[in-house]
Amino acid sequence: MPSTNFKDYYNILGVSRSSSGDDIKKKFRKLALKYHPDRNPGDKKAEARFKEITEAYEVLGDAEKRQKYDQFGKYWQQAGSSASGARGVNFDGVDFSQYGNFEEFINELLGRISTPGNTRSSRSSYNTRSYNTGAGAGNPFGDFGGGFGNQNTAPVDREAVLSLTFSEAFRGVTKRLNLGNESVEVRIPPGAKPGSKIRVKGKGRLDPYSKRQGDLYLKVDLQSHFFFHFEGDNLTCEVPITPDEAVLGATIDVPTPDGMVQMKVPPGIRHGQTLRLRGKGWSLPKGGRGDQLVKVAIAIPKNLTAKEKEFYEKIRAQRKEDPRSHLQKTRL
């Protein structure tokens, strides 16, 4: 996320600061569909616009990030400045002499962790939380789950946010992380979901009393995707169909995480109804695949040809069913 200049993400998405989360999501989806590179091949301006709105939604689409952006946004404008040159100087009650640069301060506020080659700080900063944990054993990266062990006296653990794309989380990825003066590789197994926690053993803080090294817990944050979304543990998407497909039924192509598949749409399906693609959803940590939920949206044609309009008029003239007949006697 660029840090040299403050960006008004509300202005980028064309929403107000009082907009609800749902309004922001609707606006992002509309813009993402319009500017997505697949719909604008070779258009560099559209590609840049898509990256810009995705960056904005990554912040405003997350309630916690949005709150932090609203609260600390003024610091983002100065994120590229050096703090080491301001020894002993305090701004707003903050002593910046303890940070290598201003972006390290912002990273600590937001609990972000850096990976080499990105646009964030080359050093890692944390919002550190302390936990009483057991010494633990087994897989150093652990499973995707909660809990931090028993309540025995143990080292101080710390937690940081790790941002992944949908592709990285679905297939698994190896990330090199900068932990202050140390660089480590962490293998993220396939199937990480928003909020998943991955344990990196022995990379926490040193307990000054027991002299034991704590653990680092990476909390997964998924970057926004224009088509796929999560609702709870389910991978979901929305696919448009035409009125005739809704009435007569059809077989349509639907994107899944690993390619297009055909899905049968039953005759008489309703707008907003959800269909299930079994075994085509998210990777499961212990192997296999979950289901993908496909919400159907009936797309009303806006630009009818003269022939199409003629056929719709014939259908209207021949229609026998009144979908509002049950409302005739409705009164307060």
C-alpha cells in the first residue's frame, strides 16, 4: 500500500464517510467489474484504476481497518519521512526516535508485517499482544485454528497480520518475512481463510524471566477479489442469468478457484436463489475441497433489439399467470 502520499479511499470509491459497509461493497463490486483487466485487455489506465479501487476496498471493506484508517489517516501522508533524524522530538505525544522511519510507526499502529519486495516497510512491526502459553510441540506452523495452549508460565507470544491474495491462500505459498534483524521463510498450507492463525514457533519475544523464546502467530487477511467472497466458512460468488434462462432452465459456465465448470440452472429459479457446486469450493486444511455457493442474479436486458422487444410483447400478451394476484386483498 503506497505510503508516500495520503490517499482518500472514500473519494477513490466515490462513497461518503458515512456510507455503510454494504454500500461500500456494492460500489466496489460495480467498479471492479467495470475496470477488471479481463474486461479491459491491454488498457493500462483501467488496470491502474482497478488496482487503486482494490487498494481502497482492502481498507474500507474491513471494519477494523476502516476504523484505523479514519483514526490514523493523517499519519499516512508522512509515512515516508525519517524518524531517526528526529531524535528526542515528539509529535502528538509520540517519540519517533524509537523507529527507523515513520512507516515503521504506522506499521506498528496497524499490526502489519512486511515481506521483501512489497511497498511496505522493509522491517516488520507489530501490535504485540501477550499470551500465557505452553511450550508446545509438533508442527511448528500448526493448524488453522484458535487457542494458544494451556495456562502454564511461558514466553511472551506476539501476533501480526499477514496479507494474502485469494490465489496464495487457496493453493498455499511460502513467504519470506522480515522480523527485525532476522528473515525467515514460512510455509502457508493450502486452505487459509480470513482470520486463520498460523503459528511460527520460537519467533516471538524473549521472556526476561524464564529466558524462553515465545511464538509468532500470523493472522491471515485476504485481499479483496472482484468475484469470489467468503460468507462465514463458505466460498461464494454471484452469477448473472437471463430471464429466459431463469424461466426455461439452462446449463451455464461458472468460474471456480481452479477453472470453469458447467452448472445446471433449474427451470423457474428465483432471483437471489443459491445453488451449490459440491467439491468446487475452498481447499480444506486436512485435504479435499469444500463447496462453492453460487447466488443467481436475474439480469434484465437493457438494450433490446426490435425483434427481442417484439417477442417480449408477445409473451406479455399471452401470459396467463399474475404474480401479484395474492396481493389484491392486502390492507393495513
